[in-house]
Amino acid sequence: MGVHSGFSAATTQLGKPGVLHGSKSIVMQTADGQVTEPHSISAGLDYPGIGPLHAHLYASGRALFLSATDDEAVNASFALAKMEGIIPALESGHAFAALDKLALTAADTTVICLSGRGDKDLATYMNKMGSDKK
């Protein structure tokens, strides 16, 4: 499913300026300002807004923001588990999925912080593995 499928938490692409929890930021919301329900396979990314600093970096063009679908994040997580023996949290899987969207060369150095633990996401991974066999 893509960003515009109704099952996304890509706030920078779907949100607009608004106030959430007392901070002006970018928020996923309806035309009259009601916060909308986001969706992400990752509980840590299932949120309708971003922090004010990230909103400023996005609006000013000082940072590159990419999105990854649930399937891209899970597939990237599986690839990391097979290659390195590390089960990443699904939040980190989104970062690894974004690597394919960058024009990196062999001379580039990339650092990705593996946040959290993948063991909390094992049920999701196992469900995904089961659904791929159907």
C-alpha cells in the first residue's frame, strides 16, 4: 500500500501545519483540523504528527524525508536479519527500506541507528511470514 492508500503515517507527505499536544508542527488532519488516524505496521511510527524540529527541517528543506511502506520495512528487516543476524525493530526497518531510495555509491558511508529491539515485533514478523505463504 502506498502513502495515499489511507493506511499511512507519512506525516510530511500527508500532513499540514497544525497544533498537536500543544506544539505547532505538521499534523495529519482533516480540512477542519480534526486529527486523522495514521497507520504504520510499526507502533513507534503510528502517530499523526512529527516533532516541531523535524517539521522545521522539512519545511525549510534542510533535511531529506523519505517514506517506506509496511511491506518495504518488513522486507528490509528480513534482509538485515538474513545478512547480519540482527532482528531490528520495525521502526529501524523503515530506515533500511529508505536506503534503496537513495542514489548511494560504494564510496558513500551511511550510518543507521538501530533503535529498539526486534523481539517485540516477532509476532508481526511471523504473521508476515505466514501471509507470504498463502
